[in-house]
Amino acid sequence: MSFPPSQGPPMTALPRLKAITVGSATVDIIATVASDDIERMTLHNSTTSFLLLEPGRKVDASSVITQTGGGAVNAAVSLARLGLDVSALVKLGEDHNAEKIIDRLSQEGIGTNLVRTCRGDGPDEAGGETTAVSVMIASHDRNAAIFTHRGANGFLTEADVAPQAFAGADLVYVTNLSNDSANRFPSIVSHAKAAGAFVAVNPGIRQLTRKTDPFFDSLRHVDLLVCNYEEARALVPALVNRTGWERQSAPLLEGETGPCLEIEGFRLSLADYTRRLMDLGPRYVAVTHGANGSYLADDTGLHHQSAIQTQVLGTVGAGDAFASTLAAALVRGEDSPRATLLAAHNAASVVRHVDAQGGLMTLDALKKAAFE
């Protein structure tokens, strides 16, 4: 069920709220390859497809660009352009790529006071891990295949996320945490909530499927949980085991249950899925579903927002744009229909670009796109 925008005033630039993003920072190398220059194979009876790379063969790319990225950096840029006072809590190596990321944050007016450096924490011979790097191949439907070296991203320590890091924050936005950094999730969200922040989390699929018990235990400190459809499906077995096999929740709104989440013999309606998660703590649970739009559950219902139709040049960063914009809108007091509309427009702007940040809109541009 879709809801029209409310008649209240749109999201405004004042007051200037303080936000902290926590998670990954990378240098992204993005190669765009024409569909005619690389084969794609789709299996029968499956929606999964594969790009085929021939060993020893050079493939012509229409462009190769280098950008900064990672969930925490992308979200920080998004929030800064929306008018928030943002700092990024990320971990980098001692290398040239770290300098690139710090320079990029500074260019966007993002605080670097919470940037951590991997000095002797990592396993490599130099005594510390290097800054994370991703290599992306975008072709056909532009849903990039990604090779990633997670590097320093995986080595956040308890000292890196000590309570004082979150002092004074109005919004703390936590993105995917990899490797040992995933063990810091409970501390991050509990410290953020203790500081009085609105806590939004957009975890990765490995974090959801390998660290489920501490994840569920920590949801009492979370205000907004955002997952994509595949991540939501992957969480279903653990969620059913946690909340009960026989339990069935009533739809959040009469006649509205959303799509079915089914995996490995487990099946939940989206309404039941979101209700179970909200009972564990979050006030809002959002699920993005690509071209099918997005759903946001709150205490009034399950709200559907259609995807904004646009030309797709790249999908990298669309999820970061949606989730961070949604968090900013909610913390500023927007209702759910308006918040999801703003988030959908910013995500649509991002996919019109190859990289993750080129399409992120300023607050004025976003309000114009969404409400005029």
C-alpha cells in the first residue's frame, strides 16, 4: 500500500545536526565494459547471472576511474550534502590510498577527527594492514561485480569505538562491518544510544548470517534497520529460530503484507518479518527491493515506495544513498512516506552515475526533485 506525501513542511536544513558514520572506507577502481565486449551467462531456472572473463585475454573498457568509496564514506558524503555536520569513523592503513580518502572527506567538509590508522593491528609484514581497495566491473545491467581487499576495514578495536567517540552525536549511522570489526557492533550501537543518538544500521549479509546472536541482542539499541531484499531473506531462518516457529503476527495494515521472504523452507511475509524485528527493538525497519521499490515499517504500518524510474549507469552506492537519506529524514522528523520518497529520489540520482557519490544530491536539489 502506498501513501501520498503529507502536507507538512519538507525536510529543512536547520538545525544542523551532528552525525557520525561508522564502517568501511575504500578506494574503488571502476571499469565500465560495453556489453558486446564481455559475455554474460544466466543459468536456467535461476535469476543468477555471471560475467565471463577469459584467462589471458585483455578486455577493452570504455572507462576506468578511481574513486573513494565504502559504506561509511558514501554515507558521510550523502549526509554532508544534506546539511549535516558529519564525521567518519573508519580505519585506514598508512599509505597513499589513506591520503586519498582523507583528502576526499576534507573536500566534502567531513570531519576526519575519528579516522583511525592501522598501526601494527593487522597481520601483514609491514606491521599494519593497508587501506581497503575494491575493483569493480560494470557491464550489461550495470550491477557491478566487485573484487575487494578489505584491509584495514576489518581491524576496528574497542579503543577505536570508545564511548567518547559518540559524544554529542544526533545520528550514528553504522554500515557493513567486516571481519573482526563486526565484533565491535554491539559496542558501537550501545555507546551511540547511550550518547542519545538516533542509531541507524545498514549491515552486510555476512554480518547478518554469521553474527546473528549478538546482532539480535543489540537491536534494542537500534532505531532504524535497513536491509536489501536478499539480506532480509538470509536473515529469516535465524529470525524464526529466535522469535518462534509457530508465531504469526497480524499484518501491520489490513490487506498489506508485502512480498514473501522465503529461503531454505522458512517463509515469512514482509509484514511478519518487520514486526518480529521491531519487537526486538527498532522503531523502523526498511527493506529495499531494487526496481520493486522499498518498504518501511513503523508503528503505523508498512509503507511502500515505488522505485523512481531512471536510466541506470551503475548500482554501486545506491543502497548507501537510500539508507543514509532515510536516516537523515527520520531524525529530522519526516514521516515515513515522505522519508522514503526522499530516499528513493537520492538513490535514483546515484544510479544515474557510474560511481557511488557523483549523484548524491544537496538538500535543496533533493527537496526540489521529491516535492516539486
